[in-house]
Amino acid sequence: MAAAPKGAAVALGRPSGDPTTNSGDNSAMNWLDEVKWDAQGLVPVIAQEATSRDVLMFAWMNREALQKTAELGRAVYFSRSRGKLWFKGEESGHVQTVHEIRIDCDNDVVLLQVSQLGHEPATPGSPSQSIACHTGRHSCFFSVYKDGAWKITEPVLKDPDSIYK
Amino acid sequence: MAAAPKGAAVALGRPSGDPTTNSGDNSAMNWLDEVKWDAQGLVPVIAQEATSRDVLMFAWMNREALQKTAELGRAVYFSRSRGKLWFKGEESGHVQTVHEIRIDCDNDVVLLQVSQLGHEPATPGSPSQSIACHTGRHSCFFSVYKDGAWKITEPVLKDPDSIYK
């Protein structure tokens, strides 16, 4: 598993009433209570690349995943298929450093601003070459509707077989 | 209800085997069958402003909503609270013209590129002043996590009472 990027947690800010540096709910963590978790205890999450502003992917978090995301400054999702926490990049190395966490007007959708590690980092002014998608593409949203069909429009940047050993 | 913007449907492209200009499933519409609808027959949808690239909102579509979005070139969602189609902007006039419809690698999340009408349209190079949110703010994602709390960081651009008469 790739190391958690240091420092980002400081940028996000730790709960001021929480002197600990690791996990554990307490009364200062009631920002988590304000989230409207669905019947499965999950909230939908959009990950947007901070530099390119491309929407990279969509996933889900449970309470623990959101708490760890804020603590570690890296994206931690909840895998519905595997039924457990998914530290994004734990296999691929394609970690997402989290710069900002937003929530919507209904408190039931989260938006992350991230740096997507892996392949080549995004550079302002040119198309991003980072890889968020398990297919080896930059973004998971690589299919566009046209003339009554979905057409793949984005290239595979890296063979998935070489990403997931 | 605001008029549907003309022309956008042409840009998205009609199913080539479908000579009709309005609704009605047929064999050419199997792009809708490729969507992995959830147990409620819905798919999550992200709306991103094409010019500013801001993520404006998150909503849901059923099959009919997605079909109408493609046909009309404007965002049509499914309101889970009201249990019916929601022609975005039908009350507020804040219509979303749809330029592009994407689907993700799992065929279970939709991403729209939109122009958000209402208030002042977005202009490149300056913060967008369009209004997508029912609170009268530009984006629904106006609360940022900081120091263990959600903080509202975006201004109300227009009093909601004057939007929803």
C-alpha cells in the first residue's frame, strides 16, 4: 500500500477538540453526524482533479471512510462489492491526495478536490495524464453518448495488467 | 416551464435508426439498456458546468429522464422526493442545456457537461455566477470541511424566495 501523503491532513485541518492523530470518534467529530448517510450508511462521492478540473470518478464512503479521508488527506472509499474500506491506490499506487472536501446543500453528496497520483501527474495547460480508472484511463468517464450509442473517446494510458500485479 | 433549448439535441445526436423527434423506446435506443440502473431503476448523475468546469450538482435519473435529456438537450432528472420527472429549471427558469453526456467505466454513473442558465451566465476567466442550487447559490457544493466542521464558503447570489414564486 502506498504511503499516505504527509501534510495534507494539516491543510484540511484536524478537529480542534481532537488532540489525537488517529481515528476514534468523539464529540468533536460531529461533522460526520451532519452527513445524511443513506439506508446502507453510505454517501456518494465525486472525485475531481484539482488541476485539470476533470471529474475522475464516482464512489461511495461510509462514516469511517470519510473520517479517514479527512485524517489522512488521501481518498479512502468504501467498496460496496468487497464490503470493506478501499484505500484508493492500495494496489495500483494511484493514490488520490485530497485537498478539499465539500458537501452539498442536502448534506448527502461529497465532492473531493484531489491530486491523482500515477502515470504522469497533471500539468496545467495540457490534458491530464494521471490515471484514476481501473481500465488504465485518466478518468472513469471515458464513454460519450453520440447518435444513440456510447462511444469510447479516451485512450488507455497504461495496460491494467501492468497496474494490478 | 422554460422552453427547451433548440438545437442541442442535434449536437448530442439522435439515434440514427430513429426517425421520430420525440420519445418512444425502440430497438435503436439500446444505449439505455447498457446503463446499469440500480434497484430503484435510477442512475446517479453529476452535472458539471462546461465553461467554469465547476461541479454544480448531483441528482438522479430514471430511464425516461435520461432519454428525455438526450432528446431535448436539457437536463431532466428524476425527483426521488416527488417521485416524478424533474425538468431542471421548470420553476426557477434555471435550465441546464446539455452539451455532452458521459457514462463511467461501470455504466452506472452519468456525467453531464452543461450550460447553467439563470442569473448571469458563466464567462471564461471569472468565477461563474450562474445558479444551479435551490438555495440561490452557484453550486450545491458550497460547504467545505475545515477543522472538524462544515463551513459555508459561497454566497447566495439570489434570494430563493424571488426564484421560486
